[in-house]
Amino acid sequence: MDYFPVLNIGFNCIVSKNRIISIVQPDSLPIKKIRKGAEEKGKLIDATQGKRTKAMIITDSDHVVLSAISVETLIQRIQQSKK
């Protein structure tokens, strides 16, 4: 059991698993609008270290976190930590 359940999103960056609402691919127009809205509100966190964004993590505090790790890999990491 995780005492402090976090998800490694790459480059030694972590997100609290308890705060995640969704992990999505950043390609579609509606998701790009969510990203732009978060940026305008100052709630966009870029954890890509300059790499291509492969996943967007949406949290319950309306923060949007950009990750260079793929959606599939992030989901696998969440599932592995539950075992």
C-alpha cells in the first residue's frame, strides 16, 4: 500500500495519484483548448524538460501537467503500483 501515492511522470517529477482526474493524449482540439485555458489561468505545469508532450494530466485542482511520458506508460505505472 502506498503511504504517499505518487506517479513518476518523468525527469524526477511526480504528481499525487489522489489528485489525478484524467490522463489524456494532447493531440485533439478540445484537449488543446483545455491546455490553453490552464495556461491563461496560470495552472499549466510543464514537466517535459523541453521534450515533446506525450501526455496531459488533469488534476482536481484544475492544474494541467504536461509529461514527455506516454499515456500508456503512465497508466502502466499506476497499475503496477496497485499490485
